[in-house]
Amino acid sequence: MFENLSDKLERAFSLLKGHGRITEINVAQTLKEVRRALIDADVSYRTAKKFVSDVKEKALGQQVLTSINPGQLMVKIVQDELTKLMGSSAQEINISSSLTIILISGLQGSGKTTFSGKLANYLVQKKQLKPLLVACDVYRPAAIDQLEVVASQISVPVFKDLDTKNPVEIAKKGIEIAKSQGKNVVIIDTAGRLAVDNEMMAEIRSIKDAVTPSEILFVVDAMTGQDAVNTAKTFNEVLDFDGVVLTKLDGDTRGGAALTIKNEVNKPIKFIGTGEKMDAIDIFYPNRMADRILGMGDVVSLVEKAQEQFSEKEARDMERKLLKNQFTFNDFLKQIKQIKKMGNIKDLLGMVPGVGKAIRNLDIDDDAFNSIENIIFSMTEQERNNPKIINHSRRQRIANGSGSKIEDVNKLIKQFSQMGKMMKMMKSGGFENMMKNFNGPNPNFK
């Protein structure tokens, strides 16, 4: 996401480099390119113009012209203003002390139903809550079926009522069912349309009035650009929603909606969708997103994802095995499985400062570790526990069994010996260093 914007901002800041002296003209030229980059990223002209004006005011007020590192100071000012533009700080979802009712709104195709499932999964996994999904889209063919499929993936129940086409009645019944079953969250998936219309607005307003939700979320496809902002304005006028959810941000190289919607609607972005899987949902952190846009990575999010998968006990056990030279291919398989659970591999690597740009044009498969796993699965238990016994004939057998070349097997075994250095980096919060120094088996690049 934001790849084009990142490239153009980098080129804009390069105008400040190589000059013997920084002048107001240099700064003006740089900011002109910044404004152009924002508009090209589908940020509204009004927002881009105000953003550049605020940056210029800050820059001249902080003596950028006489600074020892004017380029760095300009980047810092732009970073601060980008963070402010996107909302300054992360906004938590409103959770009631008794029953939380969450109303999901948005146009058809924006990803409401999938997000409803992702949100339910998030509330189960991160908040230890007990949600019930309520199917109130009574118009779109197979909408209820889709919600049930999504819910089955995360083992969350769905309430549906096929005897009525009244979404208000369905929502009210769903809440009563949730209470009777001891649920503490109700997520209401509503109907959308291909475009905003009076009938849709009246219906969702009626649901809001009937159930008095604790939280109203507006779900919008980030790839629709300025249309996303205009649609958000219309929905907000009717619902006065609490927050925005940007879906499909992983497929959008412009990202103008994320940069504009908070400023135009004055409602926070609370979640972003970063993929199709049920765990591909992130809280929106404006400061972290600003860092990523400016090519600074997002180490904090990376460490948080790592901590969710790697416990302190596991780290200590791994360290003990490494120190005693007992780290096996079975241990390696376990580590690969945990890394894959952290999310999209390219997205994870993009969080490492300096790496995002290097891999920008590479197509890294989500199943990049599959060939490595296949090689290990083709080993005997004895070979996994003692790689030293794997001679040439064994390597050929392993290659044949895994559908690999013997060169691939040789490379994996050779690089496996380097795993000790990588795994030791995980001790005491050293995951960032581990990623910087990663020299383990290369995932397959298409």
C-alpha cells in the first residue's frame, strides 16, 4: 500500500539533497512536489493544499533553512503532519460493560460481511468476548450464506430469520437471542446497495433507531478513492457513525482515502483490512502508517505480531536448545508455522526499515515457505533430529520425495546451520535485529 506515494515523496525530499544551502525556494519546490504526490495518490486538492501549507508554516517556524540536517527535519515535519492528518492516535472500538451492539454499514461490495467476520474473530481472540453475528442483509442473493461461511471459519454463531424480510425485526430478535445465549457482543451485518439511495438510508437509520448501537462502523473500499470520502460523508449525515473501516488497503497503491477521510469527515479510521484471511485486520495507527509511507518501516507492529506468536517460554526453550546444539528441523518447522501466522510475508518484511523499498517490485508468494516445508517433511525423523547424517544419497531421496532439486536440499541444509544466530536474536526483544540480520532460507520469489 502507498507504494507510489512513498516513491514520489522520496523524490520530493531528494530536492533538498545536494544543495550547498537550503533556501525558501528549495523548500517551496519540495513542497510543490509533495502536494503533487498527494494529489496523485487521490488525496483531495483541498486536503493536499492545506497539508502543504501546514508543513511550510512548521518548516519555516523551526528554522529548517539553518538546520544542520534540513532534509531530515523536513521529513520529520511531514511525518508529524501525516500522523495528524490521519487522526494522530489509534481509536479503540466502543465496548459496553453489558451488551455491545455494533452496527456495520456501507455500500454493497465494500467488504462489510467479510469485515463482520474479521471483527468477530478479533473480539474473540484479542478481547476474549463472545459475539453473535446477525444477518440483516435480506436483499443480496446468498448474503446470509456468505455470512455463515465466514462465521464457520471462526466458530462464531449466526442469527438469521428466513420468515421475515424486515431487517429491523431481525436485528431486534438477534439482540434478544444474544442475551438469552449469554453473548456480550452483537454484530449486525446490514444490506448495501451499488450506490447510495434513499431507501437504503432510511432502512439503516431505522435499524439504528431500533437497537441503539454502542458502535456504528462505516466500511468502505479504500480502492474507490475520493468516492470513498463522498460516500462516507453521506452515511455520516444519516448515521453519525463512530468510525471508519478501510478494506482492501493491501491492494491499493494510492491510499488517498486513508489520508483524506479523517480530515473530510472528522471521524477516525479504526480498522484496516489487509487481506482475505480472517485475521487480516489491523487497528489503524496513524503514526505507524505515516512511518510506512515515508519508508521508515513499522517495527512496533512487527514486534507486536511476533509477540503474539512467540512466548517467553518458547524463546527460553529455543535458546536452551541452541546453546546445547539441540535445535532440530522439527523446531524449524514450528518456527516457520508461527511466522506464517504473523501475516502476509511481504507485508511483514515491509515493516522492517529499509526493506520495503528493496522488495517493492518483487512478487513474494504467501506460500513462499512451502517448498522448505516439503523438503523437511520428506526427511525421516532421524534426519530431522540429526542433519549431519544426511549424505548425498539421502539428499537425493529427500529431493525426489519433495519434488525439489538436490541443490535446493543442499542449500537448505547449509543455511540451517546459520539458524542459531537468527534464533538467538529473538531473546529479550531482539526480533528487530533478527529480521535485519536474517540470513536463513530464502522464500521462493516468483
